[in-house]
Amino acid sequence: IASFVMNLHTAPKTIYLTRHGQSEYNLSQKIGGDSALTQHGRDYALALANYVHSNILNNKPRTRLWTSTLKRTIETGMHIRNEEVVADGQKWITMRPRRWHALDEIHAGIFDGKTYQEIEEIDPEEFKM
């Protein structure tokens, strides 16, 4: 991700990073997958949106919202409003969502959707690494 972000523009930019809200797979201690958010994750998404609206959009309306293409990240950002404003004399849509495959997590292969306990049972040698 760092290499990806570093090569976007040469002008200084503020970048805010957040992890997605708690997903169903997080709750069941599974890795990978494309699960939706839990209620706790949805609460986090609302709190994040409130933070963005109060602390970022008031000062920097020319912002973008980037997520991976996974459900949990899209759901985390879905309450962040994207509306048309005039900034620096130009029309701009704040936090216009953009989904990037480059931000998807690395696929866990045969262990995708498994718990760490299941991985240890399937392949103890790989688990030790």
C-alpha cells in the first residue's frame, strides 16, 4: 500500500487510514473471505462517518474515499456522505467512493475462510511459519 500511495502525486497530501469495522469473519476468527460487518462493525462505520463529517470534511472538502472491493470495507464507508460542493471555485463531490482491487487483502489461498485452529490442523508445518 505504501508504494501505491507514494506514487500517486508529488504534492503533499494528508492521508487518513482506518481499518474496516468488525466483520463476521473477525468475530468467528476466520481469515480472508468477503464477509459483511457485524452490528459492532456497523456501529463503528457510523462513528467513523460522524468523525469524518465533523473533523475532515469541514476543513478539507476536496477529499476522496478509497476502499478495497471487499464488502466489509465498502460497508464501513457507506455512511460517509458524498455531496457536491464548490471548493476552490470548482464543483467537487466530497468523498466520492472509489474501489481499488490493489487495496484488497492478499488471498489466503487454501486457508481462506479457515480459523487459525483449522489451519493448524490442516497444515501444522505451514502454521508454524
